[in-house]
Amino acid sequence: MAAMTADEIQSIEKRFPQVFHRPFYKRFGPLLLLGGTFLYLLYALWFFNLPQVMRESHWERLPLFLTQWISYDVQPIFRLDEPQITAKYPRFSALGEDPHPDWQKTNADGSVTILIDGAAKSVTFDKTQATIIANGEAVPVSLGTGKPLISGPVPDWITAHEDEVVADMGFAGEVRVAADRVKIRKRFLGWANFVFDTRSPFFGKSASEVASLIVSGPELKPGTSNLVLAGDNIWNNAQWQHGDVWTKLLQTIVMAFLGTMLGGIVAFPLAFFAARNITPSRLVNQVLKRFFDFMRSIDMLIWALFFTRAFGPGPLAGSAAIFFTEIGTLGKTYSEALENIDDKPPEGVISTGANGLLVQRYGVLPEVVPVFISQTLYQWESNTRGATIIGAVGAGGIGLKLWEAMRTNSNWANVFYMVLLILVVVFIFDNISNFLRRRLSQTIHDYNRIQAEQR
């Protein structure tokens, strides 16, 4: 193959300057983008002081929080300075009033044995000595000197303080031994009393026993059938508050639907005045577009704070916040859809001598209605999630209930329950929205195909 001359090379360079003489930003654009991203990450690292935040974070609390989402614990206290060693449970114990669990045993010599995780992890104690068993080791703790003392080496799963010995049993629980008391924390997997609380006459009964009472058992409450009583006990469960949670969840769904629907109703006519190709007045176009920008620039959470102050806490404030936000969001998307329509259908309707209203009805709407519906469905789906967030500031719905449970910092199982409900609702509405959009797209495709065949 013959070598090219210098003149031939110059000729090719002149013919294809975009290949041989690319601008600086095209030649070094990817490298500059990569360098800028790296510098930005370094800046974020410094600005948020991430190394110190990571170093000072209490990562040891994460397993505890996750554990509390899927389990519950019982914390009896045994006083050793009283005539008889008896268990004292918290007022609202998951075991109900005066419990006698099978993992708590009183021995013949008066000592008490607590099975934390079967016999492999347990503690046996009387007023003078306690023996903690875990991980294949038995650790005696003397209580006769007024302070708990461990004779011999202390294993790593036991922490000995001056006035207390703490034995970490892992997920199963914890034992705290002092001179005058023994405190137990025994953990169970699952959610305690999720169906019936401790006040219910069905509490503590198996599923078969409950079914038998409902079908053929004697009335537990005179004048009320057992089926109605069971339903009432579930709905008014004091611990899980199913009735209140589901009512608040329904409020969230209604808030999202009402706010999105009203926002779409108001944005629909305004979008026609904001579109340049529909309304020739530039002043009207700009005023409405800036109005849409203003409504969108104020976040839904800020609107929720404003309306909570105006109307008080409740779903009305939440619906108004979504409504005002959607006027801006849907107004902008509607007007942009109108400005991007094909001009031929309206021109065809105008050629028939139709007035302006008929031109919009038959020339414009058939093009934009599918876009309007699709955007509205998407916003409805998004607002279902957003309604949960604004509820946390008092705007009604399940968000407020979720925030109240989180503030206690001890009710994480209820938090997880509500989070699961929110996820299920979002999943359902996401699938409904996707299904409707697919059906709408298929309908439009079929309509266009039929129109093309007729032509």
C-alpha cells in the first residue's frame, strides 16, 4: 500500500476538520468531567466532615435497632432484699398480668432459674449467689459481701462493674446481677400480641382455640357474638392500634388522590393560557409560567408546615399542601406538552371553519390527553409517598403516626409495621399506575393504527 503524501494528508484534514481538529472541550471533556467529579467528592468529604462523622457514629446500635424491628423482649426484675424472691414485670408487659412463663422456674431450695436460651444460656440465683451459664462456661457470682464478686477469670461476654455484673447473651438477651436484684432481658423473635392484646379475652389462646370459640363457643361478652368481639379486639388492639394505623393509612391515600386531582383540575385550564402556541399573549404566558415556577419552588413539606399552621394538624393541611404543589408541577408539564404538539391536526380543524373552542377540543386534546393522564398518574403515585413525609409535620395521615412511634425510641416494631404497610401501598399504587399507563399507551397505539388503516 502506497504511503500518503503531505499534501494528501492536509487535504483530508481540511475535508474532515471535526475529526482532526476537535475543539478543546471535546478532546479533554471526559477527562475534565472525571477530574471535576473527583474534586467535588473531595469537597463533599471536607464540607460534611465525613471522616469524623464515620468515626463518631455509634455503629454498635445498628444491630440493636434492627433486632427491635423484628422481636420483642420481656424484662422481669427479681428483688433479693425481700423475704421471698418473686418476679416483678413492667406494667405493660407483653405477657399480661401475673405471668408464669415456662422459662422461669423456682427450685426446691428456693433458688430461681431463668432460661434465657434454653439450658445453654441461663442464670440460677438465690440471695447469696448467682451462677451464669453461657457459651459452655459457668460463672459463679458471690452476692454475700454487698457487692457482686466473680471468683476466677472473667470471660469476655461478661462485664464486671463495681456494683453490677452484666452478662451479654447475644440476641437471646441479657442478665444484670447486683447485690439486691437480678434483672433479666429475654428476647423473643416476632411481634408480641399482634392480633389480641393482653386485655382481650382471646389473649393467650391458640389459633384453634380462638376459631373454636368463634364458631361454637359460649359468648365471652354477653350480648355480643364472639366473632364481633374478636374483630373489635383486633381493631382496637391497644398495643398495635390497628384501627388507628389503618385509618391514618387511608387518610394518606385520600390526601394523595384529592390533592393530585384538584391540582390537575386547576392546572388543566391554566396550561392552555400558559402555552405559547395556544395563547398568543406573551404577557399571559410568562405570568402563568412564573406562577407555576413559584408554586413548584416551594416544597410540599413547606406548604404542609404553612397549612398546618393555618388549618391545624390533620388531613386537610396535607391535601392542601399536595394541591398547591401539583398546580405548579402539573401546570408546567401540561403547558410543555401543549407547546410540543403537532400543528397539523389543529390546522386541519381550523380549515373546516371551526371556532377556537372546537379547535382545542378536536385538534389539540386528542394529542395531549394521553400525556396529561400519564403525568397525572405518575404524580398521584409519587404523592402517595410524599403524603407520608408531610404527615410527620402534622399534615395528617400515617406519617404523623410513624413519627410519634419513632420519637419514643422504644417502639421500633410498630415503626416496622407501619413501614411495611407504606411499602405495600406504594407497591400496589405503583403497579396500578403502570397498568393504567400501559393500557392507555396500548389504546393510543390501537387508535392510531385504526386511523392509519382507514386513511
